[in-house]
Amino acid sequence: MGKFEPTGQKVEDIINNLASNRKIEDANILVDLYKRLSGYKPVVWYPGIIGFGEYTYETKSGIKGQSPIIAFAPRKNKISLYIDRNLQDRENLLKKLGKHTQGASCVYVNRLQDINLEVLEEILIKSMRKIEKRENNG
């Protein structure tokens, strides 16, 4: 597995290689949404994650790294939405999001029409604010 960092790949190449027109359309909608909310241009991170903005984190064990502020990955079967596990009110927000499944730090959706994009916007804004607050407070 490669290091988690920007790859230099073009976002368009990732999106245009998706399996269906619906997946391509959903990915393009998400790029526009994330770009509008964050103000950042999309960047491809390893492995196939489309991220917006960047911040430095440090784990409790002292490991430092870089990560996108908000991100998603258009995958073959589902879209992975990267949402902080510790986001305030996470469970209530996800209940309102719509049809999804969860992993450790991912929320998986089959297609955008299955979820409420206004709730996704709320989640993304809260995620960005949490990271900005952490960055500004050290």
C-alpha cells in the first residue's frame, strides 16, 4: 500500500473511469458540492480519494501526517464519504442522511438519490469547522 498523500492524478481521470454514467454524474455532483463548500480545488489522494484542502494531524502516539479536510471516494460499488468518527451529533445526522452503511470512518452510499444532500452539506460544514477549530487552537 502506498503512502497516504496526493498522487498527482487528474480528478477527471478518476471520475471518467467509473463504471456507469450515473456514477460519473454522482461523482461530478459531489466534486461541485465539496468545492463550493470548502473553497478548495479537488486533489486525488492515494488510493483514489478526492480530497479538498489539507491539514496536518498528529496521533496520540506522535505520528504526523497530512490529510484532506473533506473527502470522498467514488468506488466501483459505492461512494465512500469520509466523515469524522467523533463529529458532534454524528449519529443523529446520519439518521437524517438517508440510505447508507457505515465503516470505521466512512459512510457508504450506493447513489446520491438515496441520501439528503442538505444533510450531507451540514455534515461537511461541521467537519470543516471542527478541523479549522483544531488547527487554530493547536
